[in-house]
Amino acid sequence: MAFKPSLSRKAAEGPEELDLTPYMNFVMILIPVIMQASEYIKIAMIPINLPPAPGASSAGGPVEPEPVEETLDLAVAVTSGGFTITAASARLPIIPLKDDDYDYEKLNEELWKLKQQVQGKYPDDTKIMIASGQDIHYEVIVKTMDATRAHQEGVRSFMMFPDVSLSSGIT
Amino acid sequence: MAFAPSKGKKHGAEGGSGRMELNMTSLIDMFTCLLAFLLKSFSAEGALVTPSSGLTLPNSSAGERAKPGLTIEIGQNGIVVEGVHMADNAAEFGKTDFQTLLKSPMYADLDRRHKAALAMEEYGSKFEGEVIIQGDKQIPFSALYKVMFICARNDYGKMRLIVISTAE
């Protein structure tokens, strides 16, 4: 004969509660690990090049004539008066200061127009040289690089001139 | 006449044990929210480059992830190469002529590091010539350019400017 289960025991204990101690231990260890590996300030880098030294390729050995290929030679000069864009022997209009600050939007628009014209026509159509005055702040140079790198239209971003060289051609 | 305290309420209802249990629900809710927030900003690689405390880096829309390399800090109050102070004033350093720069302590230090790195190539450590430049946003361009000149003269040609990314 099977025993009848005790009714009194069941009634006294009530519903069982989850043991949350292992979960709490796990979370307490996980939080410092994630906090250590989290980035609250995102650090990025901008690769830059120095302008090629004149005559560097012809150093040593006989000089062989190279086929002359037309290049864009795009450059943006940053001065205390604003921006000047030059490309393929052409000089675009000067972009003056706007409310005592550099007009990065206008620079971006002008370069975007130029990019659409020269796309695929020159071998150096992704390169740009930024020549700056000696006293121009570093922040202005970085913002100029941002304005030359990409053009934003709505949610789409178009790459313009991401290969930046720095030059101090302006004194 | 004062009422007598209820005996039933104090001891009778909970079976007379007198033990209380912590309610963990709200604590677990908080931890779950915290975990979700931290996972959102989690980086599997960790921070490879740590910005210097005395510098205000410029903001940029660049999104390329920073890689470690020889670190040069250019602040308003001086230039530091891998933690070693090289010059006192960045603006004055920017005015130095190129011939004087070739005799500067910074040039000598980079030259020594370059030669040491080349000597290590025999043991399989390839010299990449990578340098990361952390500049304060207010320094003049001339200071940055002179630092770049010294780097280039010592074959540190792969230069990277460190910025605070505003890219999504």
C-alpha cells in the first residue's frame, strides 16, 4: 500500500523562491570587467602624409623619362582670411571667414562640386594637400580635414579626398 | 487609557520565526539596466590609445580606430615623447628654424629610438615607423609641422593624428 503524501508539510512551506545568489555573484564580476573595457570617449586617428620631397624619386641612378600624366594637384590653403582652393592650375573662389569663423560648410560644398567634376579623370583624385599658415590653430586644421574628407547628403556619406598631406607652404 | 500592543501582529502572523528576507528584485532590475548600458559601450579590443590628461584633443568626424605607436604629445606647455619631456613651449618650438631642430633633444631622442628599433630588426621585430601625435587643439600649426619634420627625418613616416571621434 502506497503512503499518502503529507498535506501538512506542503502547506507549511509555501511557494519556493529562486536562489539569486549565483546570478548576483556573476553580475558583480561581469560589471567591473565590462566597465574596464568600455569606451566612454571614442578615440580615432587621422592618417596624414608629408608632401613628397622634390626630386626624391630621382636620387641615385640614371634618370629615365617618365610618361607625363596630368594630375589634379588639389590643395586647400588655410589662412587667417579663410580658405583658398587650387586644383590643376585653376584657382577657385576664396572662401572668406563667416562670423569670424571658418566656413567649413562652404568649403565642403565647393569641394563636392569639384569632386563630381574630376571623379575618375585624374590618378590623384582622392588626394588633397592642406597648406596652412604658421599661427593657425590645430583644431582648424582638423576641421578642415573633416570638411575635405567626406560629403554628407541626408543619411548618405560620400567619400571625397581622404588622402591628406600637410604642408606649411604659407608663411 | 492606552491600548495594549497587538500580540498577534508582531509574532502571530508569520509563524513566529521573526526572520526577514531582503527583497532582491529592485537590485536585480538595476543591475540588468547597468549591464545593458555597459554592453552598449563595450569594446572587445579595449582602449588601445589613452588620451593624455593635460591635453584637449580636437573633435573630428574621423572614425578610424586608433592604433598604438610611438606617442608624441604636443601641449601648450611642452612636447613629450613617450613620457619624456622634450621642449617647454610648443609655440616657441614652432618658431625654431629647421637647422636648430636637427640639434634639438627631440631629434636626438627619436634618432636613438630609430637606431634601437633598427637593431631590434635582427631579432624579428620589424620597424614600422608609426607615430601617433596627440596635440592640444589650441597649438599653432607650426609646432605640429616641426614635430612632423623631426619624425620624418628619423623615418617615422606613418603619422597619425589622434582626435576625439564624433562619428556615429
